[in-house]
Amino acid sequence: MTEPLVPAQTLSLAETVSVPASNRQTMTGQIGTGLRLTPQQKKWLSVTASDEVVDIKPTGEIYVPGVYWRRILNDVFDPMGWGIRPGPPVLDVKENNDKGRSILYREVFLVVSRCQRCARSASACLCGSELQPYCVAVAIGAQEYHPSNARMSYDDAAEAATTNGLMRCCKVFSIYDNVWEPVFAQATLHRLGVKVLATDWRNQEKPSWRLLRARPLSGEIGPTADSPNREQYAELFRKPVVKPVEPPPAATPPPARVAERHQGGEKILVIRKVTHSDGHYWVVNTDPGGECVTNDEELVKSLEHAKSHGHRIDLTCEALHTAKGTRRKLIEFTVHK
């Protein structure tokens, strides 16, 4: 039986905070009493979440990972101009639960270095007066913790609870506040997400959400029947069915090369490597052209570079005759202008 990591008696979060009660009262009393922000700081803090920073929890809620919140605070207050003062982790351990399933809580204070004279942050102060710590927000972070889950240790859960508390503290600045809007959250989930069936850490099948553009989950089986973006999933993650390419007979004349150009160029969807007993080759999926193959590694590197920069391309292909039929072999490409 898993032993609880906290004493049996019930402790309130206020009793477990590492700072003395008098200091805690002082810090909470500072909230809202004054931190002057420059117009540029206000602009940086009013950023909204875009598709590039949004992620999806397995339960289907959208969120912005903690690294992006920290980058915003670094831009506004400088890396050494703000900090987190967390209390010790507190586990809410329930009896007769699912293999020790518990919730780890942590109280988090968001502190900014502020000038005593002009009440501006250290990054915006011009008078050079003495600085003092100023608490701008306090929140309670939480993280689900399973002692039997090898994928998340206790220290990982404690750090995740701290990050969750930091995100909630940032609500006072309205950073990424659109992720809390129900209409935006639901629309983003169905635009960017896919609901898949995967085996969890207990080797049991259950549905989980993830970004369509993200890597497949460990133990992922495929999209559920009610998942959005099922067709896009099939296009991106279908297994290759091609066989090793057989070289044509020496007497066969070289196939004609055809330059293929679509209006607006072709978008590179997926580049995947196929290994067989005689070596390997790459399968390239484009929209609207479909599928072509190549064994030129340098050409593949150039394709991956073009894909990473969002370039559309024009292809030059030749017919490749195999035992399973005729395929398109990619010879070269140019960036569409």
C-alpha cells in the first residue's frame, strides 16, 4: 500500500507556506496597491494566445505551456526582475482510491522587483532608487499525481503544480486570457485537436486529446469515431504501403521527366523514411499532388528546410515502374514564387 507523503493530520495551505505568517500577510496586502507599468509593458502583457503556442491536455482543455508565460514575464520584468515564491507541496491523498491517485497542491506568490520611489518595476525604473520585492498575485496550483505512474515522478508533479499556480497568477495581467474564453477554447480544440485512443500507463485503452500537428502518443492506436480532423489524421499518419523500389532493367529507356506545377504551388505535408532490407528511401506527401518517392538524402534535407519555413514548391518527377505499378519519383523541386 502506498504511504502518504504528508502527515495524516489535515493542514491548510496557509499553515504550510514557507514564509512566516507576518510576511505572508504583508505580501498579500501588497496586491493591488500599486505597480506602475509603462505603455510598452502593458502591450507585452496584453498578448493573446495564437495557434502556435496553444497545446491541448489529454482531457481536452486547451492551455499555453509554462515556458511561454515565463518568456512574457522575462520580456516585461527582465529575467532577474521577477520570481516565484512557492509554498511546500501538499498532497490530498484519498482512501480507497485508484492506486494512490491524489492531487498535489501548492500556493504560489508572484513577486516583482519594484522601485520604492516611482513604483515601477526594476526593468522600467529610471530614478535609480532602492528596490523592494512586491507581490502582485497569489494563487493555488494543482497537479494530479499517481505514485504508480512512472511517467511523472513526485518532483515533476511539484514543478507542474508551481507552473499551474504561476499561470493563474498571470490572470491579473490578462496574459493569454483568451484561453479562458469558452467559445475560443471550444473552437480551437476542434480546429487544432484530434481525439485518439491510446493505452495509458496502466496499459488500459482510453481516449485522449492532443494537437493534430504533434507527435503520436505512446501507445496510440488511432482516432476515435467522434474525433474532429479524422481525415487530416489519416493523411498525416497513415502507414506507408509501398514496397522497396526495384531498379528498371538496363535496356529500359530512361523515363520522361515531367515538371508538375499547381496554381499556388504544393504544400509539403509529411516526409517519412521507409527502411527495407536493401536500404531506405523517403516518401513525400504533398497537397494537392499526393505521394512521390526519392532516395536522395540531400534532396530530402532541402525539402525539410522548405517545409520548416512553410514554403510551397513546384516538383519535377519521373515515372518509376515497380512490381506494384507506376509511382512518381521526385527528381528536383523549386520554391514556388
